[in-house]
Amino acid sequence: GNSVTQMEGPVTLSEEAFLTINCTYTATGYPSLFWYVQYPGEGLQLLLKATKADDKGSNKGFEATYRKETTSFHLEKGSVQVSDSAVYFCALSEPSLNDYKLSFGAGTTVTVRA
Amino acid sequence: NAGVTQTPKFQVLKTGQSMTLQCAQDMNHEYMSWYRQDPGMGLRLIHYSVGAGITDQGEVPNGYNVSRSTTEDFPLRLLSAAPSQTSVYFCASSPAGTGVGYGYTFGSGTRLTVV
């Protein structure tokens, strides 16, 4: 079956530091990959996505590249702000196999200090 | 505003009580899902639907029922609440087919406590 493994948190950074959150996956077909973000007290928002190998998703200064050879989709941001404090979830679905369910990693809590 | 609307936002139940968590979307999405979020466990799929009249079980369906009589609505029923069902519940929707590859839209959640 499908699975997503994220680096465990919590992660604490200073403002303007570089952020990386590792995500690897196991899938049968050709999954679509996502990063969702959950700010305190809110629901999940789609941060970025990639639907095929070598695609790079980007949004709000965050980037992630779909690496099929290493089955990875690591999230990066070059200079974090206090407002980036949130829980980040890596996820996948497999529309190529008519499997539309979204499978999530456990989430990584990021705290950015001023 | 277009999106996924969940009600109520907060609920406290006594063990053995039943209730329905409501979810509605106005984006004409075919796919809808219910997840529960527990600390350290990410989001786990309870039930999902690929269209009106079609539902199926996810990872953790026990103790929950769903139905999908319209495209817009996907209510989640707790039959006899147990403390283990204390959680935050999220409803999500997505377009059909390859549109699913472009992500789900989530509601703001229902925080349920069973005492």
C-alpha cells in the first residue's frame, strides 16, 4: 500500500534560517505529491504540489521537487519567518491507479523564533 | 465564500451518545472524504465517497457511518460515541479524475471531545 514518511519534529529555527523537511514515499503507480500546511487552530491548506517526476512545486517561498529515483519530495525554504510556524504534512494520492484517497505523513511541527 | 463548510466547530458528547458531523461543499466536487487528526498520527481516513450514492471505508471506519445522497453533502455519523473518538475531524473534497492530482480542499475542522 501507499505510505508517506516525514522527518520527526519538532523543528525550532531562528528567523531567516534555512528549513528542510524530509519526506519519502512508497507507492505502486505514479503518485501525485503534496505538501499541506496547518496553522495553529486552523484546517489544512494546500501549500504546493507536483504531479509527475522532476516537477518542482513552489509557493510562498517554499519549494519541493518530485524525485522518483529517490522516492522523495523534500520541502525547503531559504529564509523562514515567524509566520511560517505551523505543522507541515507531506501527502500523496495515486490518480493513475484510480486511487483518489490522500495518504498523509505524521506531520512536522515547525516553530520559528524571532 | 466557496469551499468546504463543517459544523459544528466544537462538540462535547457523553459516552454512548450519537451525533452527526455536517460537511457541505459548493464547488461541485465529486470526491469527498472524512479524516481524523490525532497527535503524532497525521490524518487518517475514516470514509470517502467518489460520487453521490457511492461510499467506501478508509483506514479507521469502525464506529462511524456515512451517506452521500447529494453531491454537496457528506455527513459523518457517530453511532455510539466512545472516548477513543475524541479527535479533530476534517472533511475534504476534490474534483474527479485527474483533478484529484491537484489536491483536496479541507474544511476548518470539528473538535470533538467524548467524556
